[in-house]
Amino acid sequence: RDQLSLVEKQMMAIKIIQQMNIEYQHLLHLRYFKGWSIEAIGDNVGYTYRWAWEKIHLAEKEFIALYEKVNDV
């Protein structure tokens, strides 16, 4: 049952992320599905740690807003 719940949550997260702009999708995928550090993400996209941190933070805020909308939180 716990395994099913985890899969359901992952599928919901993927559906929410697919609604976001491509840049945010890419950043969240690298951070949460591939497990990359913020520094590695910044290096990958050619920007500073600070830029990567700010963009990931904005992407997370958008994800939370979309999640709350879907789940009527």
C-alpha cells in the first residue's frame, strides 16, 4: 500500500511539473528526479550557484501553488 501511494504521488508530481514552463521542468527534473546538487545544475546550464538556487526556488513555489490548486489545499 505504501509503495502504491508513493507511485501515485510521483505520478501526480510529474503531471504538475508537465504544466510548468520548460525551464522549470528541466530544473526540477535535475534536482528531484536525478538528484543533482544546485551547484551541478548551475554548472550544467551555465549559470552561477545563486542563479540556479533562485530559479529552483521559483520553480518550487510554482509547483506548490499548482499542487495546492489540484488538491484544494
